[in-house]
Amino acid sequence: MAMSPMASRRWDNFRRNRRGFWSLWIFLVLFVLSLGAEFLANDRPLYVQYDNQHYFPIWNDYSETTFGGDFETSAEYRDEFVAELINEKGWMVWPPIRYSYDTINYNLPVPAPAPPSADNLLGTDDQGRDVLARLIYGFRISVLFGLILTLVSSVVGVAVGAMQGYFGGWVDLLGQRFIEIWSGLPTLFLLIILASIVEPNFWWLLGIMLLFSWMSLVSVVRAEVLRARNLDYVRAARALGVGRWSILYRHVLPNAMVATLTFLPFILNGSITTLTSLDFLGFGLPPGSASLGELLAQGKANLQAPWLGISGFVVLGLMLSLLIFVGEAVRDAFDPLKASV
């Protein structure tokens, strides 16, 4: 389907910002790779052929007796005994990194945290877990958390801002007073209090942050709708008897979406930073989860192991920088003063 002239101009403006354009592709490649983290870093083989039978440990759980062992418990494929049993009558295909985010390396030559080596390319943390594997899984969970929080909070924020701006009057007045009160609540203190009552997890944190993050777009959308509702084409539609909700959805809201889209990459940045900060302070994801903030906290607690802090900082800095560059390119793409030549 051919793009409209306006969409074509915006796409050309976006591509003209080379830094933002390539940042988008780099970020998408990293994100897609992280979505298949189990195929990159796992303590289970991708495929096992044993006694002319085909097994996929990455999808299914097999007992040790399946491969000629003695126990009915799940097979530990990294164990030398189990590996010898499989290699006697078959072979295995391993992922590039033979560690998952929670796999402990019990064969370290030095006490944990161990420095980078051929077995652990970025070393291990203070519990003997592979840092590179935790970075891959931590990148994925950070981006997914940020994307879900950004999308849901944007929908709520746009809806509230649009209703305040279009209907005005008491709707706008009461909405603004509620937002002033609600935004004044100490979010971090509430999280600390709730964390002492309920063990936080991914969805719990998402719900709590959603209670406060939706306000970031309300003021922008409200201002755009206040401006657009008095334009001539909106007045003409109202004079022709078009319903309020139809005018709001079809004529007013598309103007506000321009400002909304330019803010989304920056809101995503803030969502990822919030999760990282909570994990760093110990009020985020459950202990043991793959988390960039927890890795930074380990780097702070283990200054003798600089690879911990450096690895977490580089990945987090790269992720946030790419998103900032993409946000700048999106802002240029929707700038009416930047016309294609």
C-alpha cells in the first residue's frame, strides 16, 4: 500500500537523520536477538539425538533415565556423567552460551565473582552466574517492561488528556486537580511499603508503575486538544451535527497523536530507567531475576570485580542512547518545519 504524501515526507525526514535511523535498526536487531535469549544462552541443549530418537530439551523436560541415567529427576545436561551418557549413543547441539541467567558455574577456578575467561566471556557475578547470559535476559525483560508500560500508560494518558481538553469546564478542572494531587504522591515510598507486604514481580511492578506513569502525556494531549477543538473544521463538523465522540476520535485526536508519537521513545527510556533504579535499590524484580539494575548493584558491592559494573553500564548506556537517538529522529520526522527536498 502506497504511503500518503505526508507519511512519505515524514519517513524521508526520519531516514535523513542517519544517527536515529541506524540506531533504530541496531536496537531492533538487539531486541529481536534478546527475544530468542533461550536460543543464545541456555544450560540445556537445543537438540539431542540419542539412540536414534530426537529430543528438544529447550522445549521439553526429560528425566535422566531417558538417557540411561539412574534418577527420575530432570537431566542436568551440563553434568559430565549425563553428557557422557548422551555422547555414547548420540550427540547434542548447544547454544553459543551454555549458561542461562540463573545457572551457577560450580567449576570456577577462583572464588566468585570470577573474571572473564573462555568459559565465561564477561565473567561471573558474586553467585557464580554468567554475566553475559544475565545481560541478554536482562536486556529483554527491561525492554519488554518498558514497552508494555509505555503503550498502556500512553493509551490511558491520551484518553484522559483528550477528554479534559475537548470537554473542558468541570471535566478539565476536576481532572487537573486530581492529577495535581495524584502526582504529588511519593511513588518510591509507596513501592517500599508495598514491597514489605507483597513480594514484587513483573506484573505487580507494572501495575504499580502504571498507576502513576499515565500522567506523562496528559498535559501534552490536553494542550493539543484545547488548540484543535476551536479550529474551523472542528466547528464545521459540530455545526453539521457530528457527534462529540466522533469529532474527538476522527478530527481532534489525530492532531494530538503527532505530539504523542514524538514523546513515546523518551517515555520508553524513562520506563526502563525506572525499573533499573528499583532493581538497583532492591525494590524491583524478585531476587535472582535477570536484571540490569541488580547487576549494577553487584558492581557497586564488588568494586574488586570491575567487569560487573562496566558490563551493566555499557549495556544500559547503549540501550538508552539508541532510544534517545531514535526519539530525536522521530521528533524531526514530525517537525513541520523540516520539509523534504
